[in-house]
Amino acid sequence: MPRSFALTAFSDIAQLILLLSGTVAFVPVALRSSGRRRVFWCLVTSGVGLWFAYQLFWTYTEVVLRSEVPDPSAWDVVLFLHFVPLMAAIALRPHVPRDEYAARVGHLDFVLLLVWWLYLYVFTVMPWQYVTLDVAAYDRNLNNIYNTEKLVFLGGLIACWATSKGQWKRFYAALFGMSICYSGASTVANWAIARKVYYSGSLYDIPLIASMASLTWIGLQTQVEKPEPQATQASTSYGVWIARCSMIAVFSLPLFAAWALSDAELPVHIRIFRVSIAFGAALVLGLMMFFRQGLLDRQLMHLISHSREAFENLKRLQAQILQSEKLMSVGQLVGGAAHELNNPITAMLGYSDLLLSTRLSPEQQSIGNKLGQHIRRTRSLVASLISFARQTPAPKGQIDLNILARTAVKLTQPQSEALAVAVSTEFDSAIPRIHGDSNQLLQVCIQLVTNCLHIMCEKGGNTLKLSTSSEGGTCALQIAAAVPVFGDTESTAMGDNLSLSACQGILQEHRGQIFFERRPDTFVLRMELPASQASPETPRETTDSLGWQSQPYA
């Protein structure tokens, strides 16, 4: 058809509608995606949207204003820059798993890429537009840099096409076909414009319209894949190449400035303009690289901190595994020894019962009863050892702490009488019950009383007092031993000689703790356990009236 306003309007409006349709087609894909892939589709949508914005200017000029598109035009930079978001999109490589550099290839790299391509446009094209008007030089430089940009974009598409598979491979193939069609058509159209044979609606627009129409088809054919997994995959080589390209972009600025100064054929005003632009871009890109390096340094320190923490966790895990292996060996040994002890203990219990069934004097009857009590307690302890060796939890129930304390006093009565120690008790009748294993907790109570008696045997003393109390959901058994001589150095040594590690392990299983206090002429052991109906609380520090602070026994 010959050139006419109707043909121009039809061609421009058709291209505008197709580009709008292509832009809208990618919006739902971006909204349904997430993470890095959403950023990818947003960049693709932005690139097509810039192309639509330039076509809107072209249509407004030719259809609304009914005038020729000016040459040169300030809107040419929009057409030139519409490839930049597309290049940033393929640089994200959404078809590969997230790598260690993906977190750092973000908005800053895109801004750096945008600034560098904008600098190339200002350096090579704008001097012939605003400094010295030369339409031929303007068109020649614009076509050269635009073709270079298209070649870089096509090269990136080929790389992504070769490394992708499945739906991503089909997408890159379709986008590559569209880009080849558009690049060839735009190159031929620019050739026709230079020879004054191009007009809107001519045959040169057919491949352009075909490439624009394919954008809508690509957007509609694209399906959103499942979100990428959180697991990362190491790929340092790509990150290194991105960093190298950034450094090349920065170091290229002085080379462009040197080239501008060395070209004596250029007008002086253009050389000054280019040198000024090169120094300004170097300042901007240098600041961006400095800020980018700071971000990378912080990221590196963050990774080092995580690595150190992971190493410490690994060391702790190794120590726990070693301790578990030791406990397993100890459990096997204890289990075998406990089974061997069962037979003589059973025989001793049988003989003690047989002895009690004979005629005995009251004193002998009392001694036989105590002997039977100790044998039965020993059998319970052996049963606990067997349970520990089998790694089976001991049965637990509601226990009266007062009964445990009274039983411990009775079972240690021979030792206290032999040492001439007067044992007194002061039990709280309203104390709540505790939840636990009665055999294990009785073992702890007896061990605490025995250790206090042992201290009194070494240091002197003749009074031992047991008391129970409850406060704030915690039940406590306190054993106070009167010790006349008890220096600071002796207290530390005595604390080490208590050998209460087994008791501490039992209490930790019952969410309790052991404390010791040194008071003037008195040594106090305190056992705290959570009440049955109360949630366990953090053991608190208590201070008596004389200012001595209780400390957890370790």
C-alpha cells in the first residue's frame, strides 16, 4: 500500500496494541512467581514496557501530532535502554538452582549495568545531538551501539538456552527467535530510514510486528513452576565472572576518556564533553563498586560467623557423640555387673527373711530388720542400674518429699548413731507432692545425708538438721550440718570431695538442682525439685540473714 495517514495510523496503533498485550501477558506470570523468579519476570516485563513506552511516543507523534518523528530524538534512549532490564533478567539465571552468589546479584548489579550502558549512550551518541548537531554521525553511532547491545543480549540468550532444559529451554528458544527477528528487522528498517525509503506500514514493519506479536504468545505459553528449593548449590565461577564484568565496566571508563582525547579529528567541544562524562561516570561507578564491596565484605563476615558457629556446633556434637559412646560402654558394663549382683542379693534377702523367721532377741530382731531394709534398698538400686543399662525410662509417680526424708534418716541412722550425731527434723506438712522415681530420689537423699555425716566425721560436729519447705512451685529439702571449723580453702576442697555428680544427674532428669551454702559453723546442702502441679522454674539464688549466697553445686 502506498504511504498514507491511514496506513501510518493502522501500523502504529497495531504495534502499540501488540506491545501493550506483550507487557500485560507477563504480568500474571510475575505475580504468580516468587523469589528470584519473580524478579526475573518483573525485569522482563519492564523491558517490554520500555519498548511499549517508546512505541507510544512514536504513535503519538505520527498519529496525534501528524508529524515526522524527529531525528535525533530524546526518546531514542528509551528504545536503547529497553534491552538493559532484559539483560539483567537473563543474568539472574532463574533456570539454575540458587547459588552462593545469587543473594548478591541483585538490584545493585542491575543499577551498575544500567549506569554503564547509559554512559555508553551518552558518550557515543549524545555529543552529536546536544554538543554539535550532526544527524549522520548521530544515526551512525546510535545504530552501532544499539547493534552491539543486541548482540550482547543474543549472546546471553544463547548461553542460557544451552544450559537450560525443559520449559526454560523452550522459553529461551522462543525469546531468542523473537530477538533474532526483531534485531534483523530493526537493522533493515534503520538501513531503509537512512535511505529515506522507510515509512510506517511498509513491508519493513512486517517482521517487526511479527516479533511484537510473538511476545504475547510467549507470555501466554509460559507456566509458573514450583518455587525453587531453599537448598543452595555452590557455583562460585559464575559469581567470579559477574565480579570480573563489573570490574571491566569500571576500568573501561578511563580507556574511553583516553580514546576521546587521542582522536584529533573530533571537535574540541565533543572531546571535552566525553572526557567530562567519563570522569563523572567513573565517580558514580566507583562509588557503587565501593558500596558493593562493602556489602560483599559484610556478607563474607556473616558467612565466616556462620562457619565458625557451625564448626563450634560440630565440635559440641562430636563431644556429645563421644560421651554417648562412653555412656553406652558404661551402661553395658553396669548392666552385666548388676545382673551378676542380683543372685547374691537374692540369696542374702532370702537368708535374712529366714533369719527373721527364727526366734531372736529384740536386739537381734532390730538388727535383722535393718539388714533386710538395706538389702531391699540395694536390690532397688541394682534394678535402677539395670534400667539405666537398658536405656529405659524409670517409672515415675507422685512422691511425698517428707516420706523420702524420713526414710533417708532411718536408713542412715546406724551411721549417725556411730558418730554420736543428733539428727533433728522439721518437715512442712503442707508441702506439695513431687513427680519422679522414688528409688532414685531416695538414693539422692541418702547420699546427701551420708556426705554431711562424712563431713562432720572429718571436721567435727554433733548436730544434723533436715527440713522441708515449698515456695513458688518449688519443693526443697535442706540438710544443715554443724561444723565448727570450716575455712574458705577447706570449703572448696570439701565441695570437690562431695562426689555428687550421680545425684546431680538424677536431679537434672527430674528438673531439679543441688545447692550448697557455707555459713558460720554450719554447712548446708539444699535439694530443689519442681512441685508436681507447677511448671519447672529456673532455680533461684537465695540469701540468708547473714549474707551468705547459695551457689549451685557442680
